[in-house]
Amino acid sequence: MYDYENNTQNSDTSVSGSGSNTDAGEKAGGEYRYSGPFYQDYISGSSSDSRGGSSSSGSSFHDGTYRNIGEVPPKKKKGFGKTFVKTVCIALVFGIVAGAAFQGTNYLGRQFFGDKVTVSGNGDEGAAPEIGTVTPQPYDGTDTVSSQSVASIVEQCMPSLVAITNVSVREVQNYWGWGWYSMPQEQEEVSTGTGIIIGQNDTELLIVTNNHVISGASELTVLFSVDEGNDEASAVQAQIKGTDATKDVGVIAVPLDEIPEETMSQIKAASIGDSSSLKVGEQVVAIGNALGYGQSVTTGIVSALDREVSLQNDDGTVISNKLIQTDAAINPGNSGGALLNMQGQVIGINEAKLSSSYVEGMGYAIPISDVEGVIGDLQSLETRSEVAEENRGYLGVTCQDVTQDVSQMYDMPAGVYLKSVVPGCAADQAGLHKGDIITKFGGVSVGSYEALQGRLQYYEAGETVEVTVQSPGDGGYTEKTVEVTLSSRETVEKNQ
């Protein structure tokens, strides 16, 4: 059980899933894993994944060698974090690329931003300039796609792509002596992924990516594709606007006044297609920041639709979604990048691949039309900064996870189960009870204790926030949304 207030996990039985894959990935002798983010600093001398996972036989990319693909020259490190790539793998991890979804060309833009994808103010002097939108290319539906047409698509769509660098801090165990004693120690890690520009509001440029690309970030920076190769250009700071871990989708924002004028004149918002109209065999193009080198292009076809794939997040939770399967190469760092149709419209966000020593060409993308509503909700949220721990708000609960596996097994809503509620604290005063399951906090879906804690770090004690819960009764659960005024740590400790 998670002791939410003290950020510890007790040893009693918790509601959790096994996290094991029992689908085609196991049958093929491999496993589905996120294709990114690409952890630049995770280099070790063994073939085991330093994040706790194990690589497939003969497929480790943590041993500092290049295997069977030739030597790759080192690349100069940029201020953005396009760090020197030390490793490459053959049967690489199943990387995620969860994508923003909109039905029909620019559906989401029209739905949430009006007739235009972008909003640049009301025409007053000093208003931020309005970025352009990728123009869909004509396509006659023929099966054969020339290199010239691919090049035209890439030229049109590349300005809508960004490279994302995530600097985070994680706790690792260091073993001393004979290995019987361990001491926790904080370690900084740097990872890179990709994002897609979807529009702007009066003050921010909005970018969609995968939740796992930006998860746990203490610092996020963005380098625009139009600035690649420009030694004078530098990355700009970004903030998380909102995430949905169950769909592996996140939206980040970059202040418009932080973007150089020349860059603003070149970048574009992506044109959004309709993934529900895809057919098996259609040609596609994938663009992403593979291995942190910068944007690269691969091509292929739609191999299959509605492939159900289960992926395990860093917090141990497992998500299962129906994805687009493609044989276009999806590599670490591609996560959050665009899967495009032959009109240059985004129809998926690259997310994962099947990792095995003898499997090739099985990459996966999130259908854009499946997540349009989620993205619309996330981009409408208020952009928040992390609150100092001494000022942070508390719910006054202990809780445990209800994973998707457990949800299906016991017919319970997936979310955060309230094990106990501290009398007199925020949750108690708002009418929450033991047995309730929190599914949203501040308009953002929370599927685990870690996700809930991640959202709370942006709220001060005394703030009021909307919390959606599922309450048991009459043989089922009833959803309700309540307003919770967050407690302070002192209040929680006093009432415990």
C-alpha cells in the first residue's frame, strides 16, 4: 500500500497487476517495449538494461559497441542535449510514440481553436505572430510512392517536428562491500524524444508527445527542426501542460516570447489526418529524433490496424491500447514523433516496437483519431510550475493502484484506490471515502499513485482543484466530480 503523504510504500497487499505480456510479443520470443525515450547517459558494461529491464539475447545497446550496422561517427553535442550517441542496438526496445489524435484534417485545431489551428491574439499591436500550417499534399491513391513524393512530404512536414530533451532525477541503489548493504542515491539522467507542433494560443506554442517522453522531468527543453544544423540556435525551455498516462499522451507548452522571431517564421503546425480511414497496405512516413541525432525519416506501410499492445511504464503500471502496426523503422528517440500518410497528415504518433533477436519491421503508433478528445482536454489546461515541497498541497489519504489488469479482473475502474482517508483533511472535507477510486485530478487522468503525486506537485496548499472519483454502491460504481481544497503537510500530520 502507498502511504501517500509520506511517499512510502508499505508491505501489505496492494492492488496491482503482474505487468507481464501474454500476447504475440511473448509468442515471438520478444517483448513490446517503448521505442523511446532514448536514454543518452545509460551506458553500462553488461547486456542488462540499466533501468531494470533485460535486453533480448544479442541485442544489448548498453555495451558501448555498434553491432552489424557499421561504425557510426560521433556527433557534436548541442546545448539542447543532442548528446554524443554511444550505443546502438539491433533488436531494440519497443518504444513508445503516443500521438495526438484528431479526426479529419485539422479537426482538433478547428474543434478547440476555432477555424484556424493557431491563435495569435486579437490583432492588437505586439500580438505574437501566427505560425503557418502544413499544407496537405495531393495524392492519387496509387500503391507506388516515389522518392520525390516522400521528399516533398518531408520538406512540408519537417517544420512541425521538434526534438525534446528530458532531464530527470531518479533514485538508484548503490551496493557496497559484499553487496549486502545498499544506499539510495540520486542520479541525473538525460533522455531524448520527439514532439509534434499542433498549434498555439495567445502566449504559448503547443506540442504533443508521449507521456513517457516527458514523464518525471525536472527540466524540459525543445529544439525546433528548423534550427538543426544552426550553431547559433539553442534549445528553449518547455513546461508540461498535461498528460494522460493511460493513453501515453502528453502536451507541453513553450512560451511564444522565448522563441526567436526567425524560428517563428519557419515553424508550422501539423496537418491532422483521419486514422479511422486507414487501410492495411497504405504507404506511411515516420519522422523522429532517432537516437538523439536529430530528425530522421523512415518509410513503410500500414502492416495492420487495431493491434492490441501492452506496455509497462516506469512506475510498474501496464497500459493496453489498440495501435497501428507499421514496418517503418521506429527507434529509440522516435517516441512522440509523427507517422504521416502520403498527404503529409499526421495519422499516428510513434510509440513502440517489438523487441526480439529475430523480429524485424514491427513498429507501432497511436492512432491520432483515438486521442483527439484527450489532447483537446490537455491543451486547454492551465500551464503550471512545480511548487516547493514545503508549500505543496496534500489530500490526506493512503492509496494503492488499480491497474488495467486488476480493473478487468475485478470489474473495478482503473485509477487510485483510497485505502484510508485522514479525518479533517482535504479528501475527508470534500466527502471522499475509503473505497473511492480517483480517476482524474485537475482534469488529468491518473492511473497510479505516481501519476497522482506527479499532479499534486503543481498545486499549493489551500488551492481548490476538481477531483473525479468512482464511488462504489448498488453493485457498481458511480462517477462524481468534487471540489477539493488541498491541505498542508502540517494539517495532515496533526490529524493523522
